[in-house]
Amino acid sequence: MTTAELVFSQGRLTLSRPGTADPTLRAWDAADELLLEAALDAAAGFDEPRVLIVDDQFGALALGLSRFSPTIVADSAVLPVALAKNVSFNPAFPVAEPVYSWINPPAGLFDLVVLRIPRQADYLAWLLRWLNGVISDSGVLLAGGMIKHLPAKSVEVFAEAVQTEQVLPARKKARAIRCRKGAASLAGWPGAWKGYAVTGRNGDVEVEALPAVFAREKLDIGSRLLVPHVAKVASTLKAGDSVLDLACGNGVLGLTALAERDDLQLGFSDVSSQAVLSARHNVEQAFPGANAIFSHCDGIDAGTNACDLILLNPPFHEGGVVGDHIALRLFEQASQHLRPGGRLLMVGNRHLGYHRSLRRYFSSVEQLDASPKFVVFRAGNR
């Protein structure tokens, strides 16, 4: 965890960023600064504005706008944990609202919406269409992000969905825009679900996903290398054995296991609520009778039982930061949630050297496959 101070017109916030000890990684950036000041200006135009904050990163926006008792919704399960910690550091900026996700989104109408622009153009398009349904007729949308992380087609996405009133001057390589609601909605929008098919024991399995999910239109090359090994190992399991698809995304690894044995107990866990919704959708469509549970959490839920097999294609970036800090935390959690004789089956980027880091947590590490960019490992504890 790293801690730094954010100074803005209403005071000072002490903010921590969980999951890393790198002092160069702060819990806020210039886009948060820009959005905070723009939101405070916009809020002055309303008597008692109802404020919605969408996809705050670590709580800077929620705390900075706490005087308005904002409603908060975020795709990432990191935010509730980070916000709880940061509220404890800043008692003068209380935030009482729970953090909603796309599993249980809040109801409108809102006078002021403050949105961190995501990196994915499709997710931005989804968000803007959803927001059109919860912004009041006189409401204001403020959207911002770091310029280098804005989607390539963000101008077109905004033009198709909302009415742009003003592009605010850039500040410290951050950009924000002020908008009004548009007519576009999610109803009938073809971009909501996209997917592909994977071949299982009894034929193709359709795998679809919502826009915030990694590699939703085609099987990523890392998972492509791992999938045959998942099928092989799953076929050796017994009825009722417990399998966890960790950082599940659309659930393709867990679905591959179910395609081999539909009598397994499957868990699906992801930090993204849209990933959890997507995995649930795919299981219900392909294996409606499966014994499956779904968890929206950062890693492995504390109540998860010990597993016979954990499947993992770990993320290697978080908000534009590339590294192995997420994978290391997942390795540690996986080592603590395997039954005796249980195995972790994973794929990772070759350049991140996971063969070394896995040995910190597992007594047995074996390379099963490799390509120029990815390596498949099986790990366990004797």
C-alpha cells in the first residue's frame, strides 16, 4: 500500500493505493484533480444536487465530493476496499453510501454524474447509454481521464451517445468534458454482448461478455495455450471436485472444465462485476444445471472452500500500470486455498518470469507448455 496527499480547493485528502508498495503509484492522478474541481463548479448550479460517481479508482472522487453524499457505482471490486481504507484516513470527509456494482446498479435520477473514462471504447459506449437512463433532463455529465489512456475512438463514442457541451482545458496531461444526456440507450444496442465459440467435448460452447471484460470478442492467445491443458486435467477429476476459475473474465476456463465434466463444483471469481455477470450468463446458457457460484471480489473470496484445481490467467496491468503485483497476490491466495494434492494451472507472459515467483508459494512448479510469448505452469504443494 502506498499513501500520498491530494490537495484541492476543499481541503487535503490522504489517499492510499492498495496492493502495491511502489511509491510512484498514487491513489489519484491529474484526472481526479480536474474532475473534482469541475464537479464542484457544476454542483454550484443546483440547490441540492443528487450526485453519481462512476468508476472512481481508489476513492479520490467519492471523498472529494462527500459533502453531496454521492451515490457510487464501480465495475471494480477494488474500490470498496480502497474507499473503506481511505475513509478511515479522512474523517472530515465521510462517505456513508455503499458502493454499487453492475450486479446491483443504483437507480436514478441524478443531477450531476462524474465519470472516469475507461480505456475500452465499448465499455465507454455502454456506460454513456446506461447513464442516459439515469441523468435528469437538466443534469450534467462530467467525464475525464488521462489523455494517454483515453480510447482511440472516444470522440466518436461521445458524439453517438450524448451531447457534448464543452471540452475543458487540458491539465497535467488530463482531459475532461462536460455533456448533457443524449437519446442513445442500451435497449437494442448490438454492442452490449460480443463473443465467440470454443470447442468442448460435446460440441461448441458459446462464450459472450459485456464490454468491460478482457478479450470478449476472441479467445486471447494466453488462454488459447492453456485451454487444452484445462480440458485434460478436468477430465481426470472426480464428480464433485472443486474447481475455481480465478480472475475468470468471461469464464472460458471454467466453461472448458465444465465441458469435460459437468458434475464438478465450479467457482468463478473476478474483480470486474461485468466479468462476473458474463461468466454467470455463459454458465446459465451452456450448463444450466451446473453447481456454480460467482464471486465479485479482488482475488479469492475469504469464504471460499479449499479447491482441487484453480485455473488462472492473471491480469498483468491495472489502470495502465504493468507488472506482476496482481499475479503475486493471486499466487499467494491460490496457495492458501488448495486442498492437499490440489493444483494451480495457469498461463502467464513469458517476460514476467512467473517460474521464479511461483516457487515462493508452491513447492512443486512444472512447465507444461510454452509459446514465444506465454508459458503454462502447473503448481502445487507436496
